[in-house]
Amino acid sequence: MLNKKVEKALNDQIRTEAESSQTYLAMASWADAAGFPGTAGFLFAHSDEERMHMLKLIKFVNDRGGQAIIPALSQPAKDYKSLQNVFRLLNEHEERVTAEIHKVVDTCLREKDYTTHNFMQWYVAEQIEEESLARTILDKLKLLGTDNGAMYLFDRDLPGLRASQADGGGE
Ligand code: FEO
């Protein structure tokens, strides 16, 4: 049976992952409408990944005798100033997610729930990847500048950047 404090921390994390998925979906839709198909594809896939992070938590909570709560979500921003703006927000969002995950890990240790602590290590490792990818993208955007030609090239190359990170070629 899940300790109540741990169950609450996991349900808070379910909300965080759901909000991440929803936020990236909003960014993807903006990029799609703004004529950045590479960025849109990247963000649609990222939104799906966050949903997978949420589902993994839901399954874990229910399997351990708790109840996963599906949260109501507020509407994310629909307009973004630029690709730089999108990825700056994404990077800040991921840093917040990392802090939230660390809070869950903290609760596990305080409550001596070593099983959930072990489960959460997957999320700790995942955040290293996610933050690294977000920083790599931001660095690339800084190098490219903001003119239309640069944005075209960025959008064209973004799917490859994700693939190279997945192969361990990132950073
Ligand atoms: Fe599930 Fe991007 O954190």
C-alpha cells in the first residue's frame, strides 16, 4: 500500500507531466500554424513523450494500491513571440520539472519508501537528457541569430538534432 504522502507527491507529479504534455502540444500547434513544420513535429513528439511519462506514473500509483487522479488543466498560452521564446520557455519548464521530481524523491526518502524511490530514478535520469537537449537547442538558436533564413535552417535541422541526441551524440 502506498504511503499517503508519497501518493500525494506522485499525483502532483502526474499533474506536472500532464501540464508538460499540454504545454508542448500548444507550442506544437503554434509552430505548425506559424509555418515551422520541423519544430511542430519535434514538439508534437515531445508532448507525446510527456503523456507517456504521465501514464507510467498513473500505472505505478494504481498498481501499488493507490489511486491516480486525472487532473483538470488550465489552457496553455496560444501565442509565442518566436522560436527562441518557445525554447526558452521549454527550457525553463524542464528545469521546473526537474525540481518537482527532486521533491518527489525527497518525499520518498523521508517516508522511507525505497520502492518508489527506485521507480523515480528513471525520471531523474530522463531529466538529465531533457535538460541537455533543451540547452543544446537554445545554444543552437543563439548561434543562428534571428533572421528568417536562420529560422528556416533551424526548423529544417531540428528533427536531426533530436535523433543525434537519442543516439548519444548530443551535448
Ligand atoms: Fe516529463 Fe519533460 O519531463
